Amino acid sequence: MAWTFADIWESIAAAQPDHPAFIHGDRIISWGQFDARADALAAHFIASGMSHRAKVAGYLYNGPEYLESYFAAFKAGFEPVNTNYRYGPEELVYLFDNADAEAIVFHASFSDIVESIRPRLPKVKAWVAVAEPGHPVPAWAADYDAIVAKTPATRPVKASWGRSGDDLLLLYTGGTTGMPKGVMWRQDDLFQVLGAGGNAALGLLPVTSIPELIARHAAPGHIKPISIIAAPLMHGTGQFSAFITMNNGGTVVALPSRKFSAVELWDEAQRLRATGIVLVGLAFSTPMLEALEANPGRWDLSSVLTMSSSGSMWSQENKRGLLRHVTSATIMDSLGSSEAVGLGASASAPGAEVQTAAFMLGPNCAVFTEDGRRVTPGSGERGMVAVTGFLPMGYYKDEEKSAKTFKIMEGVRWSVPGDWAEVNTDGTLKLLGRGSVCINTGGEKVFPEEVEEALKRHASVRDAVVVGVPDPRFGERICAVVEPEAGQTPTLAELAAYVHTQLAGYKAPRELVVIDSIGRAPNGKVDYKAIKDRALAALGVAA
């Protein structure tokens, strides 16, 4: 059958209307409410005159409105688009225009920035704002709460086009030129790659039909997950983890506060008897461990069965520390990306913590050299990790980038996002990093080129290179290596503030090293490794 999330979630809602679908602090949205509210929002989108497969951008913090907006898009034959809420005006205009967004659902605290860019987005037919304390709905937008309170009498399915497993979800991720690119996932492929209603950790096989899925949920002893999604829903890790929870008839939990608090997370885990926690590497796990160490015995965490992370490596020592306190849990660490789900995985349990980055290749994965040869385990040869099977269609409106990432090797289509590795004799991966100079800071991808260009616009900067230096919490932090104009002495605070006026705040440098000359080659290229080594030496930081 052709899977669509709307069909799946509607069936789950009909089978368990009173079971919680989403918990956000004191707010509890049942599955029945989740379904009805999404129906109402879908009807509003259709009434706005949106075209078939029109894009619906969610410019939202974590909360029930995020998944409701996606559900509404799926219901009506539209296609949801994530939006990084840290983006500045230029980045937002680029994303919304590139995605051809016809609806934008946003939290009202973003009203000022949205209003400033509205004249530049003529394709948008529906502006829908979620009111917040101190931030009312602007006069030019529709009120989200008023819309979802009016459940339509019939399902808002547009008869002229209906639903299809070919309908897309667009997951925008950072591009090598600094501009985000939209990964096109068919709903059918995405459902399959996210487990098709199965759960490998629990030994549950994929299902072949919706009735089978519903029967599994109703079976005695079936554990309906209660997942705390600490990671942002705007990113693939949080979003796809939430989908897995929903597909299993469970409950998605968002933390009450928008600023991450490990104490709050553990409070919620105990209060709600959470079965799973979704995080992103050291940026989350370090304060989580610090809170546990500072408050021994404070929380009953015996309900927590899994702690899951993707997109950012975290250390063996950190995993061991968490498992010392949460003895019922298994840590699931996934290697993957927006365009390559399931590249590899590692599992750690108390007393059996795996080595940092010791990932096992997934069943549909391999490592290939640049000329398309499969790397032999134990050979010491380096290559790029690739995955086949259920894959995205490519990048939205970018055939050139699609061709570079999605390649035919051995007569099969593979996704090759750029992770370099060696294959150990036992089949585990020794990760080497991205072939590009991408910086991963707290789960956010930062590509040096765009930050460098921003820095070089500053009057005191002659040339600049941006590198990542180790950070105990965020994995890496951004360091600007700057060649100043003659007689100029730029400061870190000055340059960081300047970059922040052009780009998202997390892209601003956190360290500054001033040197006499960048030393570019005649073709304009720079030796990033040499520059990084020089920065590490200047900062007194070990690699």
C-alpha cells in the first residue's frame, strides 16, 4: 500500500481518541483533539486557495502546533516545510521563497520579523499566527487558536487531488554554500525508513497495513511510547523521532520552557513516566549528566528505556555517566542526516558502553571510495559512507546538488552525504568527519564560507577563515581567524555582533584569532587544516 501520514494518524486517532498525543507542560492534546484541530487547520488552508502540494512552512517553537500544522498539510494534500527559528530576515526570505511556501504558520513572537519580510513573499496566501503571552496575533494574520476551534463537519480532503504516498515532506538543511536546501522525502519512503510502525529495539517488525498497525497498538503488553523530544522539532532528529512516536500510537512531550533545562527535563521524565528521551549529543547530554551528578537520587527515572541522539557525536565517558544514573535505559546513537537516514548506529547499555563513534553499518549501508569502489573492512582505506533503500527524491529545485549527493554505484542509487570513514575489521566504522569543512555546533550545521563572507564585509577585516574548535558541551564552537586591515584591531565582541546582524546567532564566532596573513594560494583556496592548527595553538586548545 501507499503510506500517508494523514491516513495513519487519523486511524490511530479513531482507535484511541482519549489517549494523549502531545503534552506541553500543563497542556494535554488528546489524539481526538489532535485530529480535529488539524482538520480545522487543513480546511483553512484549502479555503485560502492554496494549490495542490503547496508548501506549508512551520516557523514555530516546539509545541502541539508544530505537529498539528504538519498533520493539517498532510490531510489536505499539501507539503510541510521546517523553518529554523534562529534564522535572520535574509535567510527566512531565501527559505520561504525557495520552498515556494503558500502558507506560513508562526508563533506571534516572530511577528515583527515576519511583517518586515511579508512584502517580499508574494506567493504566500495564508499567514497564521499562534498567540503567546505578550504577543497577540497581528491584524494581518489569522488566529491559529480561533481556526482550530472550528472543527469542520467533513474531512478537508480536496476531491480533485486527494492524498498520495508521493506527497512530500521538505526537510531543509544547511547547504555547502551556506544556503539551506530542501530534502524531498516522499511520505511513503519516509514512513518506511522510520521503521514502518516497527521498533527494532523492541523486536517489532514493520507492519504491512493500517489495520495491522492498529491491532498492534491494542495488543496486551504493547508499550505506547512517551517520548520527551528535547531536540527542536524544526530539525530532523526531533521531527523524525516525533513521527516514530506518533506512528506507534504514543505521546510526544515538549519541555515547558524554550531554553533547555536539564533539571526541567528530568522533572518531566519523572512526572510523566517517560519511556524515551531524544537529544542531540553533548549539547544536551552534558548538562543532563551534570544535573544528575549534582542531585543524586532526586529523580525516579526507572521508566526511561531509551535515550536517543542523532547528528552529533558524544563521548563514551558521557554515555557511561548517564547510564550510571539511568540504569534502565539503552543509549541509541544514530549516524545519519536529513538526506541519509540509517547510515549507522550504536547501542550502549549499563556495563556495555561502546567506544565513541563506534558505529555499526546499517543493513543498507556501505563505504565507497571516491571512484565508486566498496571499502574492504580492515583495509585502512578511506571512503564515504553511503546508504541505499528508501531514499529522498533529491533536493528541491536543485538537480546539480542532487546529482552530487545521490549517486548510482554498483547499479544501485545511493545517498552519499559526505561523511568520511574507515571500516574496521569487525565491521564498525571509524568516523573521520565531513569531507567539507562543515562545523557542527550543538547539532547546528555551520558552513564556514557564509560566516567568512559576513566577516569580510566588516571594515576592519581584510580576510577571514572560519574553523571549528573543540567545545566540551557543543562539540565544536566557531573560531574566526582574521587578517585585519592595516592599523585595525577588531575585537571578538565587535565581529560577533556584526555577524549576528546578517546571520543566525549560532553562526557568530565565539573565538577570535588575529594573524598577519591568511596565506591563500594563487587560486584563492586556503589550507583549512593548517589554519585550524594555528588557531588551536593560539588558543591553547588541544585538537
